[in-house]
Amino acid sequence: MQPLVIDNEFFDIFPEANIFALVVKGIDNHASDEREEHNQQLLDEAMKMSKSFLTEEDFKDNQVIQEWRQAFTSFKKKKGARSSIEALLKRVNQGKQLTPINPLVDIYNSVSLEYGVPCGGEDLHAVQVPMHLGLAKGGEDFIPVGADESEPALPEELIYYDSEGAICRSLNWRDAQRTMLTEDTQDAILIIEGITEQQKERGAKAILELQNRIENELGVKGETFTITANQ
């Protein structure tokens, strides 16, 4: 069974979108002092490379930021919800450092920054497969990473979800604690969205780099697939 299904409602909003996914199984995602030092270097280098997407004096005028803010006007969302790539680039713009979390998250954050694309991941053992991307009915249970109380999805909010509730709200804004990647994660799905032509071009390259980087760093070669309105 394919772990991710894109509902028709998503393609009604973004008919030209590409969703890139990578499934990896049997990984060791535990951190170590050596890995953390290496991953810090990986993140530092990625932050330097990401400055190529920050060429405008006003942060919001940068193309990556503009494109995703425009995309987020196409569906209902919680006030202040922004794309995950904007959150990362904002830290770069403010001169803040990213610190290691766990190997998988560090790897996908580094790729996200280098290619200027949103990237996220979920623990497949915590997901009631298949996971869907589509419009919320409203009220889907959702406890964000780092929170203690549920913040249910809004009606017609674009979410990743399964039979137990929301997995990621407002497309790629915020992940659920229930399915987040941890050091105990063994099987995972990693996802990159592309809405515009340039995003899709970068996303196609980014998912392959993500696959290669996980193979080189964690010794597991994952399987990639792309979902479009016609496929």
C-alpha cells in the first residue's frame, strides 16, 4: 500500500503541483556526539548556501517567501501560519543558528535550506497508513510538537491526516507530536511540495539529494515517488 494519498481537493487548489516523497526503512536515527558534531557542520553549511535565496533587503520580498505566502492564501489556515521553508530562512535572515535535533531531521533541514523547498517527515509506525493530503472537515485532533493540548484543524484547512487526526496543519506549517521523527524512528516518509515551476524543479533535485544523503549518512537507500494530478 502506498503510504501517501493526495485527495482531489488538493489538486483542485494546486492543479500543477508535484508532491515528492521518499520512504526509508530500517534506519538507525539515534544521535551521538560524533553525529551531532557532523550534523552541526551540515546545518551550518546549508545555512550559508541558503543565503542565495535571501537577496532582497526586505525578507518578505524574497521570491521563495513571496511564492509560499501567496500559496497559503489559497486555503483556510490558522492566523500566522507560514511554510516551513520560511521558518528556516527566517532564522538564517536573523543570524540565528540551527542546532541538531536527530539525524533524519537534520538531514532534511539541510536539504530544505540548500534547495529552498519545504521538507518534512513522519514516523510511519505512528501513522495509520495511508496518510492523506487534503481539506480538513474541521475538528481533526492535532497536538503540535512541543504542546500539551490539542489544537484541532479548521474546516477546509489543507492538512496531512490519517484516521486518528491531523498530522501536519496548513500544508507544511506545523507537525503533530504523535507522528514526529524521533531517535527511535526506524521507518519514515519524507515529503517535499512544489507548487510553482521553479519549486518543482528544485524539489525534484532535492528529493534525490535527500535520498543520497540519507544513504550516505545512515546507510539506507530509500524509495522515491512523485504524485501529480495525473499520476
